[in-house]
Amino acid sequence: MEVIVNSENVKYSDNYIESRYDYQYTTSERIGNQITVTPKTEQLVFRTQRKLPRLGVMLVGWGGNNGCTFTAALIANQLGLTWPTRRGTQKANWFGSITQSSTIPLGGHVNVPLASLLPTVHPNDIAVDGWDISGLSVAQAMERAQVLEPTLQELLKPHMKKYRPRPSIYAPDFIAANQSTRADNVLGGNKQKQVKQIMKDIEDFRNTQLLDKVIVLWTANTERFSEIIPGVNDTEENLKKSIANNHAELSPSTLFAYASISMGCPYINGSPQNTFVPGLVEFAESRGVYIGGDDFKSGQTKLKSVIVDFLVSAGIKPVSIVSYNHLGNNDGKNLSAPAQFKSKEVIQFNMIFIEIATLFKLQISKSNVVDDMVSSNEILYQPGEKPDHVVVIKYVPYVGKFQFEFQNKEAIH
């Protein structure tokens, strides 16, 4: 299905779709008791390439729950697999995919899949590769994760056992000590050598699979927060020097992002650590490479942020936000360490107030988020006032597989 827009603001050529858009917004200035609002219009031009690229995705943490189930989903859908379940025969589908199973209204009671609005790579056409500190094959990692039903695992094993993660960066100071038993597939050398190897891996994947574009996605364990140090990671030039000097405060996720940007590959961060230090953001901007993400936020964090946004918008004042997570997966084990848990706690805190204040920033501190939230509603919150927010995460191994089965079913429905 192809959607054609009949407008003087949209032009189609053999190679591109170009659209002009007037982005309207307002600025405001407060002087005493008077607020002056000024409407503004910014003219934007969007160009979309019509030819679909041969796309590859490289996963950092390929052997984790997310990485192996993502790969399983690709293969199951590519092969059109079916398998028996206690509720009957299940066929692979892309339910839960925002591009493949969500629709958008075009007017006149016409609703179309989101993927039909613009040329979009189909998930079945994505090539996959990646890194992991564990050397298990992706098939073995799938068994370890205990997410998929056994019958489906048996169908997938012959196709997944050929995939084995490339060696990854292991920095014990940034993840929990309990992850050391998995670390049997690690890169040696200093940080500069590690970055160069990651770049070489990306180039190898691109050339071997004849890819036009590669996206790098962090889906590994949550790291502790990196300290922002002037002269180390505060500017692009300092970050480059710090990599050459093997500075200890550069996290693996920042090194992966640096290598990805160096190769011109978009980088998506799926965990809540502060990967995007100021120097990395400056580097991405100077190279014109997209970076984004500060956690997947597909569960409790997202739900809480939506509820709190609804309450504040309705004039209801939240005064305390408390959540309890019982996690049985490996990330839950990693988060049982205080430093890694702190990253999760801070990002859940930040996410709620970022959405309330409708701020979209790459880096934002805890105090600034609270200040923005408070200043967004001076009726509900007095100066210096903020809600309590407590996040409790407990590692409970027994609930691991049941938790993920529940989450998968929720995503499907």
C-alpha cells in the first residue's frame, strides 16, 4: 500500500519525497504580571529517500534477553513459523510493532498502517549482528533467557545457532560484580584499541552483508552513571583525548556510541545510564549523526509518566510516587548492585518530570527536572516543593521467565 499526498507542499521524484511544512509555535515573556505571547512560524523541508536501504542492526548485548528474542522474532517472521501452544496454534506476526501493526487516520474514515505513510524498511528485511561479553551462541542465549516457549525454541535453534556475538567491551567498574561469570568474550587492549575494533566490526558487518545503513542499539545491562569531568568528557576534543589516554571514567556505552558515530551510524541507547555525555553529544552534532534514547521505558516507567501527566493536567497534585519492581532476569540481577540501580532510579524519576514539563533534552539533571516540573504548575506546587519518588527493585530469580512471558503477552495484545 502506498499513500500519495495531493498537495502543492509535497513533491515526488524518482529518488525523493520532499515536503514543506510550516512549524508553528509560540514564545512567551513575563514582565511583572504581564505575559507577552508571540506566535512564530519556522519553515521546514523534509526529504525522504524513496529507495529502501539494505538495513542492518547491531545489538550491544546480543546475548541478553532483548537481543536473542529480537533475533528470534526476525527469523520466526522471515520463515513464517507456526508452533503449538496451550491456547492453540500460534503463527509469527508483527503485533507490537509500531510500524507494522499500528494505524493512522487519514480522514474520510480511512486508516492505514503507519509503514505506508513513507518508504519504510520491513522488519523481515533487517540483517542482524552484535556484541556480547558472553560467548554463548544466540541459540544458547535464547535457551538461557527462558522467554520463548520450548516448542518455538526448537524450531528456531537450527537457524540461530550460527549466530555468535562478537567480543564486547567489559568494564567491571560500570556493571555489577555479579556479571563477571558471563564475561568470557571480551575485548582486550586500551579504550582506543577497543573503539577501533568496534569500528572495524561495524565495517565488516556492512561489507559482508552488503548493507547501505547500519544502526547500533545498546540493549546490554544498565551501567552506573558516568561522572561528567571537565577536561575529560565535556567536549568533543576532550573526549577524543580521553579515549587516547585510556581514561577510566569513559563507560563502554559511551565508547560504543563514539565508534558508531565515527562510522556514521545512528546510535540508540536502550538503558538508563548517561551514555550521552556532553562531549559525545557535541561529536554527534559535528558529524551529523543521530543519537537518541535513555531507556526503553516500555513498562512501569512509561505507565507512571502517563498517569502523572494525566493527573497534573487535570489539576490533581501528585505528592508521592512509589513503585516496586520484582525482576528475575539478568538485568534485574545487575540492578541489584547499588550503583547500577541508581541509574534506573534516576531515569524513572527524570522520565516522569520530563514528560510533565514536555521537555525533550539529551541530558538533564535530577535537580533541573524537578525545577522544570515545579515551575510548570505554580498553582499545585509552591517554590521549593517537589513530590517524593521512591523506586524499589528487588532481584527475585524465580519470577524471571514468568515475568517475561507476561510482558510478551501484554505486548502482543
